[in-house]
Amino acid sequence: MPAPGSDRLIVALDVETAVEARVLIASLGDAAGFYKVGLEMFTAAGMDFVRELKSQGHRVFVDLKLYDIGETVKRAVAQVAKVGADFLTVHGSRAVMAAAVAGRGDSSLKLLAVTVLTSFDESDLRQMGYACDLPTLVELRVRNAMDAGIDGVVCSALEAARVRAIAGPRATLVTPGVRSAGASAGDQKRVATPAEAIANGADYLVIGRQVTRSSDPRAEFLKICEEISR
Ligand code: C5P
């Protein structure tokens, strides 16, 4: 039976092959039911693997962070919608988001805009030539996403409360960069604990390495469920 709180956790299948992903999914068993297929998994196993997850009754977040000319984005989003994926990320540029909304059509695919990667901090923004600070850029991207008809945003758990205030109660907030106290942050610069993320208004938490690199992924996953339902 799924553990209380598990419906808000999305496990990032950041592994090299579909075989490894299947082992991870089997080790999580019925505890987890929502998986993220990101760039690594998608380039390894593609849409067939997304179909496989859907055919097993899982919810699937296709995290491709699409960014291209409008027509290409529209047609790619239509393909993702066709397989019954649940969430898809696109970049927070206006033309990309408008094309994604057109491509999704009347499917149930939820579109999420990427605000600023949780592996970026202020110095990364300066290096990329942004003159504004991180909160200002996040705020701008959230407003643009809502204006474009996007369903929600991916943001740092540390920004979730401010994002919620701007995006409103109906927006879906998904927060990666989540770590239990004491777990390694890896390359993430803006991390929060699962409980902080929920308290800040996140609807879904993306959990990657803390679970996928654990010697006991199921125990680690259940520990996080307990942390957020406490
Ligand atoms: O291993 P970890 O928990 O850091 O994994 C986070 C996952 O969330 C990765 O798959 C990463 O690509 C994704 N992600 C992120 N920051 C964003 C959007 C997605 O870390 N802004």
C-alpha cells in the first residue's frame, strides 16, 4: 500500500539504463507511484520507457525542459501529451510557453515552467549576464508562466512561499533540490528539507540522489514520507 505522503513525492529516475530504472522501481515497490524521466533516462530509453511506466499505472513527469522555436515545441509537446504523460517541463520563455500550451491541446498533460535551476545561485546568474537578482528573475518567470496559461512551476523549495503568493492557489508547485537533514546536497545550491518544502507550499517534491543513490531506496523513500506527513 502506498505510504501516507507518497503521492507528493516524485522519484527522479536519474540512472543510466532502463534496466537500472526497473530495478530501482522494483525496489521501491508499491511505496512509490510517481516517477520523473529526465534528460539522462530519456536519452537512454526514450518515449518507449515513458509508455512502459504509464502501462504499469505509474504517473510520469517528463522533465525535458524544452526550449526551441514555437512550432517545434508545439509538436514535441503534442507527442508527450499523446502517450498520457502527467507533467512536462518547458523553459520559462514566453514564446516557448505559448507554443507548449497550444501543443498540449485538450489533453490532461500539466505543463510546468522552469524558473531558475536549483543548482544556480546569484554568481551563476551574473556569469550568464543577468543584471537582476535571483528572486526578481524567479518572480518574472512565474508571472510570465501564469500569463501564458501554464499550470505550474518548478522552483526551489526556498522560494516556494513567494512563488505561491504570485502564482495563486491553483498553480502546481514542484520543488527539486530537496534533502533530509544530513543528506548530501551534491551540486544543488538551494536545498531545503522535505518538511520545509511542504510548509512553504510545495505540492510535489522531486527526490533524486537521496533515494536513487541509497543502498536501501525504499527505506530512504519511506523516511521522507514520514518526514512530510509528520
Ligand atoms: O538528485 P537530486 O535530488 O538533486 O535531483 C533533482 C532532480 O530534479 C534532477 O533530476 C534535476 O534534473 C531536477 N531538477 C532540478 N532543478 C530544477 C529542475 C529540475 O534539480 N530547477
